[in-house]
Amino acid sequence: MLETSKKIRKAIFPVGGLGTRFLPATKSIPKEMLPVLDKPLVQYAVDEALEAGIEEFIFVTGRGKSAIEDYFDHSIELEKTLKDNNKLQKLDLIKKTILKPGSVSFVRQQNPLGLGHAVWCARNFIANEPAAIILADDLIDSKPGCMKQMIENWNGGNMVATMEVEPEKTSSYGIISPGKVIQDKIEVKNIIEKPNTKDAPSNIAVVGRYIVEPSVFDHLGLQKKGTNGEVQLTDSLSYQIGKAPFFGYNFHGTRYDCGTKLGFAKANTSLAIKDSNIGNQFKNWITKLNKN
Ligand code: G1P
């Protein structure tokens, strides 16, 4: 049955991944805490959620991820030192990382059994409401943020952010089989996790932003293993086709795959160029670098 609640109040942040592509850095730092310029990836994700009106933040963590919990809490010593030294702007900056008391929850995914499993671990916090899912690895630079764009275009059912990828890259993404196109929305007729180019129904890929109806948790609860032996969120969305509306949303903005070194370097470069303090100097430096 399709639930009708319109407001998306809750967001799930799966942050339990091992981040092996960034070893040795991620040996003791969660990959979501790697900074793009001066903010950790997870802060970009939370800022996007806040802008979209999200009120409850559920982080699905794992072992070795306690730095994320600490990040969203007070740092008493640091706050005192900044205050004593009259560094009030900096004090303000770190106070902004603290979300409303009671609005942040952490749940552990004890074993890395896949994205679908991570999302399922948040089920009791979501209960019977539609929810947003934000993958911090996918940094989306856009105004308004991608999740706000999606919520504004959502009318119940499931929704994924989509973009076209090079046909030879389909095996890195969930890929949709497109139906009717209504402005920025594309009806999803089918969705497959990481198909080879020859089996892919299109080159329209899912990026890490979802709005899901709570019924998705029923299928996730079956814990069926899919691609790469993992419980895939894609498979639960696929199961819902025909039972609830399902749209891809072609977001406006630039997505950086910060789960890879190349995407991470691009995000840092691009945001450094735009930065109001260092942007010009950085651009000049890049220009000189290109000439050498
Ligand atoms: C996950 C999803 C995939 C989606 C991708 C977007 O894959 O399973 O469908 O396209 O995120 O970043 P992952 O990158 O975690 O392997």
C-alpha cells in the first residue's frame, strides 16, 4: 500500500563503509571525515539535508567510526580555547556542527553486508514514514541542494537522483530502464544494480540520493543477496515497481564521486577554485601548473 505522508522529516546516512580506496588515510579516520577543502564529506551531506528541511538524522555507522559521533557533539576544550582567545568566528563555525538535541541517532551495522542492509539497520528510527537517504561519498555541488530539488519534485513513492554516465561505466552504478519523461522526472520501469555495459538497459545511473517509502524496508528485511553477494537497496526498489510510483530525478548540479581518488581530487580542486578566500590564488596556481 502506498503511504501518503508528504513531509520528508528523516534522513539516513549510511557511513559504515570501510573506505579501502583511501588507505592508509582511512585506517584510523572514517572516509566520511575526509575533508573536501575545510569540511568533512559528512558535513556536506548534513548541510544538504538541513537545507531540504530534514529534522532527524540517522547515521548507520560501523566499527572505527566513532569520530563521526564526536564530530556532531560539543568539543568542550576546543570551544573554551576559542572563546578565551576571542576567536569567535571559528567558535561559531564549530558550533554549527551541533544539531538539535535529540535529532541525531547512531545505529551500528555490525557487518558490512551491503547498502540495502545498512539502510535496513535504520528501520526502527524510520518507522512508518518516507525517508531520505544520502550517501556522503557522492558530493553534489548545486543550488538548491540535490535533496531539496528532489523533495520539491516528489509526490509520494520512491525516487532516486539520476544522471547519465559513460556507457562503459554502468557496472559501477544502479542503472534504470527509463519510461515516460516529465520535465526533470523519469519514470523508472526497471532498475538493476551494476550491470555490464552489454546488459545495461540505459546509461542513466543512480547517484547517492534516494527518497524511499517505508514499504522498502519490508523487502530489505528479507536480506536477499544480490550483486556482489550484498543486500542491495536497488533490489528492494525494483521489487516496489508497480506497487508504488517510482521516478528518477535528473538533478541540476555537479556530482563528485568522492568514493574514488579521482572524484575526490576533482571535488577539492573545483571547490578550491570557487572558494571566496583562496579561489583566485588557486586558479592562478593551476594556470601556471598547466603551462609547465
Ligand atoms: C551505491 C548503489 C548504486 C548507486 C551508487 C551511487 O553503490 O548501490 O546503485 O548507483 O551507490 O554512488 P556503491 O557506490 O556504494 O557501490
